[in-house]
Amino acid sequence: MHPHDAQVSVVVIGYDDATHVTDAVRSALDQGGIVREVIAVDDCSTDGSPELLEALAAQDTRVKVVRRTANSGGCGTPRNDGIDAASAPYLMFLDSDDVLPPGAVDALLMAAVAHGTPLASGLCVRRELPSGRETPWRPELYERPALVSRPSRRPRLVHDTLCVNKLYRTDFLREHGIRFPEGRFPYEDFVFTARVLAAGPSIALVPDTVYVWHVRRSARRLSISLDRADSGNWKARMEASRQAYEILLGAGEKRLARAARAAFLDRGLRMYARELPLRDAEYQAEWWKLTRAYLADFEAADLAQASVPGRVVAQVVLAAEQPRDLHRLKELAARPARLTPPYARTEDGTPVWSADLPQVRLEHLLHRPMGHLPVAVDAELRPRARATRLRLRLHELYGRVENARPHRVDVEFVRREDDTRVGLTTTAALRPDADRGGWTAETPVDLAALGAGTWDLRLTLRFDDGTSRETTAHALDGPGLLGRRAVPSVRHGVLLVQPYATHSGALALRVASGLRGVTTVVGRRLRRLVHWT
């Protein structure tokens, strides 16, 4: 018998998610006897979810079904119902379309008990479906086991706004009155997490993966974090961020409050700025107005704590009354950041955003380490049957690049679906361009060897001073550069190749090989056209 059997309640919330809710509940039950109960809160579903949950309850008495009689409109109210219903000393939250990996609850509970903490937190991974590609969420917080005596000793904890990768002592939540915002309140976990941190608990951190967040970009009903096409989503994110800041500040946690604003700039602002060129003029104008009003309350110290890209994006928005430089902001907001031309200076030589926005000063670029400098590389790739070549151009950046003396670039095409698989690697010399300035490099690309898939271009710039910079390349557009084309191939018969720009402007490559692969792509395209007509 496990020494900590029946110690945890897992609260699973769902609404009209019959396709996935069974997997979620079973992943909680599969944690073993350590789970006393799985409280499945159904938010008035009409798709058969309640019947599935009742069937699970009939199979395993640990499943307790709570059926709401009216839909709450959000995630907060069902989770609060779960807190009220929980009978175990500890509890966790699980969304109906996600899963707990094996051993998750055990890892968190062992850490909480060993250190006597009311809160334990572990690594969450975002799993893209159907590809299965996994990206860790805030991995820098969970590199090794740690005990944090109070949140203010590690302010970056506020960057992990998730509520689901954590184990809470039930009486801690109840004694402090910590609950989620009720009703329709997107990004409710921002506020809940702020309330938790404001209570000043000790926290046990574990490096184990304790939560799998499923990302379904083609789902009929997008999750809140993916449904960003309407400005209401941005309003909701800013409101949740504002409340989180005020909760922390009101608790006397100024360091945490400042860190929360830095997190907003580094994640939220950069993410939405990357997508601005995709939106229509009406959205752009409203977004700009809303963002300027929200950022107007930020102090200089709030901006100073943010990453350089987030800080500069905020400064440009504050300095300009109307939307401008959206494509340049998109590149700067990318990860890694890329600062594209022009590279303006004031009369005294101070780097600035542009000649007409000299108040946005960039003098920090004169001192940043080369490994973190937002250098810009342009890329073009023209698929050919025999001699496909990748051409790169590295821009100067206020004299920093020339001082470091660039001499070569390492090129990798990495498969999007599995970023540990490198399909092609090569190295090319960087040579000064006396006519246009900057440095250029050129290297062949063997499309047949690359094979089918979506490939991201990654670069490592090498300098004579021993430094290096890992980056991506801005995709140049123009006649014959971006778009699909069929290329004859001795190995595959035919390749359908599409160089394209990602949402952040980086060059990537889609390849379909053989007649079957080409037919699949063409068929999918035709079905999409029929759907839209």
C-alpha cells in the first residue's frame, strides 16, 4: 500500500467535449491509489458528455460527477465547484482535453509532503496534435528540484500563469479564500495564480513533466489561448493581467507585481504583435488604442524589467498614436528577435527606432552580448530541379556585427513535427558585400535528401571573436520566391516544394514527395477551396 494513498482530488472540468473527456478522466484514475477521487464537473454539456462521465463513475467509484444545471460561460466557476466538492487533503486541476502523464500526481505529492509546502509545481509540456511535437512551458523554472521559501524570492514564478501543473493543499486554498473569477472570464488562471502567490506560500518545484497541454489548432472550437482573431480576446488578456498585477501589489508584493508586468510584455505583447500584420485595419487600430491605454500606466521600472524585444515593442506603441511599422515589430517580437532595417541614429550617434521616433532609444544594443543581439538575416530560396540554393544576407547593426567579424553561418533545416530531427546541415562562409553592405552567404539545399515534412530554417552565426548567435532568417518575398512549385526529382519522381514565411516572418519550407504526397496536398487544397465556396 502506498504511504500516501487517497491524498489527492483531481478536478476535471469540461463542456461539450465528449471526444476527449474520457481520456482526461482515465489519465487521472491511472495515477493509482494516490488519487482519492476524480471530481468531474460538467458545465451543462449537451453532447453526451454527462452520460460518458456517469458510465465512468459506474466503473470506478472514485469518479464523482458534478452536473451543473446552467452553463457558466467559463472555466472558473466549474473549478470553484471542484474546490468546494474536494474531500482529499490536496487537489489538482485538469481540463477535459488534456491529460496527466503517468506519475504526475505522485511526483508533486512527494515533493509537497517532503518539504511541508502547501504548493508543488512541475513542468507542463504543450503537445501539438496531431503531430505530437512537444514544447516545454517555462522550462527554466523547472530545471532541477527546488524549494522556494516564498514567491518573492523567485519573481519569475509569475511567468508560469498555469493553474493545472500544480498541486495545492486544499485547506490552504480554503483558508485564504483563493478562488477563480466566476462566469465568463477568459485567462482566469492569471488571476487565480496571482491570488495563490499573493498568499506567500512556500513552493516545491519538481523537474518532472506533470501535465500535458494538448494544442489542437484545427479544432472546431478553439481554446481561449488560440482564439485570438477577435480583439475581445486581447481585452480579456489585458484585464486578467491588470487584476493579477493589482492583487500582487495589494498584497505588498511589488517585486512580483513588476515581474507580472514584465511577463505580460515578454509573452502577451510579443505574441499579439507578431500577429498584427495578419489582422485587418480595424482590428489593428483598436488593438493599438487599447494597448496604448493599458501601457500608459506602466512605470519605467516595469519596462526596464522586461526583455529587450518586449520593452521596445511597448515603447513604439506608446510613442506612436496610430499603428505603424507592423512588419518590423513582428520581426522584433519573433523568437529569436530580429531587428530589421532601417538602423537610425540621432545626431549624437545614439541608436533609435527610426528618424521620426527618436524617443525610442536603442542604446542598449551597443552593449548587449552578441549571443543576445537581435541581428537580422534575410533569406531567399528558389527551388530548382538541379541546383536549389539558399542565399543569406546578414545586416550590420550599429557597428556591432563588424566589430565581431562574422566569418561563417551554420545552417540547419529542422523538422517541425520533431524538432530533434535535423534533415540537412551545412556551413557557408560569410563574405562582405562591398556594394550593398552587410555580409552574404550561399549554400546548396538538397531537397530530395530533405524529404517530406515541414522544415524550419535555423542559423548559427559564428564570429571571429569567439561569439555566436542562434537565430532564424527573415523570408524575403518577391517573384518566384514564396509559393508552391513542382520540382522533378530522380529519387522521388516529383517534389512539391513551398518556401513560405511563418507568422513571425521566418523562412520555412514545406515538402511533399512522390506522386502520392503531391496528390494529397493538391486534394487537401481543393477541399479547402470547396469548403470556402
